[in-house]
Amino acid sequence: MRILIVEDSERMRSLLQTGLTAQGLVVDAAVDGQDALAYLERYPYDVVVLDLMMPRVDGWKVLQHIRSARLQTRVLVLSAMDQVEDRVRALDLGADDFLIKPFSFDEVRARIQALGRRDQERPATELTAGTVIIDTVTKTVRVGGARLALTPKEYALLELLARRRGQVLSRAAIFEHLYASHSEASDKVIEVLMSTLRAKLAGAGAGELIETRRGFGYVLA
């Protein structure tokens, strides 16, 4: 999942970004609402973690922009505003969840994961492609019953292709999903990831599941 944290407190922003990155998520961080709007114009996000009280552009306006622009991202509001009317207003404006500060990092992580699984009414916790079975809860892959050892990025690439099965994804689109905006890597790293993932799948007997559509991108057949 790709996450955007919108938080003007440097300490809070750093804590969330470090912790969520350690969980294998791709995380960008905006210092205020104006910064957040720039990120939202450029990148697609699965979940936005949004503070409400910020300078320049506040969280209310960011939330209104997300919904008026019909962005499909989920929004988790993290705020010290603890009145019922604040929670009601945020939910009425389109927030998917509301958590009051101070909070437990584990609860934030769990709520983000839950929001990320809401893309379907009945979230798929298991994806299959031929003899390949992907467990999206434990982040493990099995081929013919045997566990396949993948790096976090290889796993993220395979899950992305499986969730978008039949859809051709360009190298740039894959890169934006797997890497944060501050990454020093180039999108050419996707070719390397694709090569190692294909080799591991083939070595495990899964065959050639991933097709290259020259000039367009990659697709899981």
C-alpha cells in the first residue's frame, strides 16, 4: 500500500513515517495541507493519514478536496479534536475513520491495514494465479504448497500484479506504487525486481505467469 501522512508536527510525522515504512508500506509525508494537495495531484494513495489543525491549508480543506475530486483514497483522521461534533463533521465530509490523539501506533497500523482492505465488500485475503497462492494477511507466497522466499519489494510487486490481474501496468505506474517520492531509485529498478521475481517463480515451478507487453508494461496473465 502507498500511504500519505499529513501532519505538521515533525516528531509525530517522523514517528509515523518510520514505523509504517518498517511495516513494509510505501510512505510519503506532507508537512501541511498545502504540501498534501501537491502530493495528491501527483501520486495515487491507498490511505491518507490526515491531521486537521495545520497551518496554510487545514485538514478540513484537504478532506473536502479528496472527496470533491472523487479520489478513491481512504482517509484516516488523526486529531486532538475530541468533540463528538468534530468526529461527525469529519465523517460527514468523507473521512473513513477517526482516531483521537494521543494514540497507539499499533492501532494506527491496524486501522490503516483495515482501510486498505476495504476496496472490495468482501476483502480478498488470498489471491491465486495458477499454482501460486498469495496470503495478503501474512504476506507469504506458496507455489504448489511450498513457501516461496521473496524480498518485501518482490512480494509487493507480485501482490500488485495479482490484485490488478489482467490489467497492463506500466513501469512508471508500478514504481509509483512501490517506492516513496523521496526514493533515490529510478523506475529502472522495476526491471530488476521483475527479473528476480520471474526467476524465483519459474524456479519454484510456477511457469511464466508475468507477461511483458512491449511499449506498455507488464501483466499477470
